[in-house]
Amino acid sequence: MRTHVTLFGLYWIGWILAFLIPEFFWLWKNSANTLSDEVWGLEQLSLTRPFDLGIWTWVHWVVTLIVWGLFGWLSLHFPFGLLR
């Protein structure tokens, strides 16, 4: 059986590496430049009280639903091939 990477496969490998390489670099150098820190800045989340849901705005809830939805889909899609 011969396997090969298609052009579309190369696209996804490049897309993932384009995210992972800078993310790991900034985790090592300065974690304030990571994606999560940027999202927390966008949400103006107080890291001293992250679960104070009373101060969350609609932006907090939208970002939360998007992240949890993506996580749920990837958790079923990658290991099991579900939700194609």
C-alpha cells in the first residue's frame, strides 16, 4: 500500500505548523503573546476572577461557545472520523 501526501494535505500540515510553531515559541519566550492571551485580551477577561460569570458580556459567551464547539467537534472527528 502506497501512501502519499496530497496538495490539500500539505495545506493542512502548513496551516497547523503555522499555528504551532509561533505558539510554542511564544510559550517559551513570552506567554503574553499566545493565542489564548490574545483572546483573553479581546474579552477583557480578569485573570484574577475568570469564572465570575456575572461580569461576562455577550463576547465572552460567543467566544466560549465557539471554542467549546470546535473542541467538541475535533474530539469526535480526529480520533473517530465522526461528524464529517
